[in-house]
Amino acid sequence: DIQMTQSPASLSASPEEIVTITCQASQDIGNWLAWYQQKPGKSPQLLIYSATSLADGIPSRFSGSRSGTQYSLKISRLQVEDTGIYYCLQRYSNPWTFGGGTKLELK
Amino acid sequence: EVKLLESGGGLVQPGGSMRLSCAASGFTFTDFYMYWIRQPAGKAPEWLGFIRNKANGYTTEYNPSVKGRFTISRDNTQNMLYLQMNTLRAEDTATYYCATRITTGVMDAWGQGASVTVSS
């Protein structure tokens, strides 16, 4: 199975700060990487797909990038509503696997 | 508006079976892949598998962790997706989500989830 190592596990930042979350894939997955945000008691919401493409309705302060097998989600100008848990997902090969999650809190 | 609504969750004894349902609306059901994902409380989601669309023969793919115990099916006349779960174990306790991919090639519309508890 492809392992997705996500870091950090938790993060506290202030409004308007820039935040970066990373996922390291255990092997090449191309651009088959998505990012989700999940709020308590809710289902995950797609933010980014194909490593860098912004999903419909997602604010432009969210962006995705790739460097080799490392993938990053950047949130520029952090807003209060950005709190939650963020997960990456690889769909390069079966089984599709999620990262362990990053819990983002605002100071 | 795309809507997915899971039902059929609850408490089941170890070794038992349960079938989850997912009612889909707001899109042409036969055109889209349908997915099941589960999430134990406080843990990351786990992809369980999917069933392809009409153009791809409604074939299925499963996570090896559940292959042989779980079966994904669909009733295209009723716009319903199903997850039949057999020989359930305590570690199958989770919230189970159905999802589809409408525009992005990855799960971009999710249901609200159905809770399954496996316990004696």
C-alpha cells in the first residue's frame, strides 16, 4: 500500500497567517492527490484535486503544489472558518489511502 | 443539487451482517461512479471501494482490507447505492459515507454518514 505521511499532526496559527500542510507519498503517485477539509460532525469537503486544481466554490486562498513525492496545501490569509482537520488522499493505486490528518486551530 | 443520504446504520453483533443504503438525487445516477468510505471516530477516513458507471459496466473495486466481506452494489432504477457488510468485527465500527465524483475525478460530493457500531 502507498503510505501518505502527513505533517504536522496539529497546528495553531493566527488569522491572516500563511499555513502549509504537507503529505509525503511513499512512492510516485503523479498528480493523483487530493486535499479535504473536515469540520466536526461533518463529512469531508474537497478542496484540491489533481494536486493543484481548486475545487468548485473553494476560496482562492487555498492552493496545492507538488515537489516530487511531496505535496503541500497552502492556506494564505488564514480565516476563522478554516479551522478543522485536513486530509490528503492518493488515488494512484488501490487501495486509495488518506494521510493521518492535520488538525488546524486558530489562536 | 447533488444529494446523498445514507441509511441503515446501527448496532450489530460481531459476526453479524448489515446493509447500508445511499439514496442519490440531483444527478444522472447511471453516469457516475459511486464510492464508500468509512471513518472510525477520531481517525482518518478509509476508502472502501467503488462501483463504476454504466459506461464502465458497473464493475467494482475494493480495498483489500474488506474484499470478500463487503460488497458494493447499485440499483439504477431506484438511484440507490448499497454496501453489504458480512462477518462484521469490532474494528468495522465507524461512520460510513457514500460519495460520488461529479466534476473532479475524485470524491467531491459526500453524504452525511451513517454510524455503524459492532459490539456485543
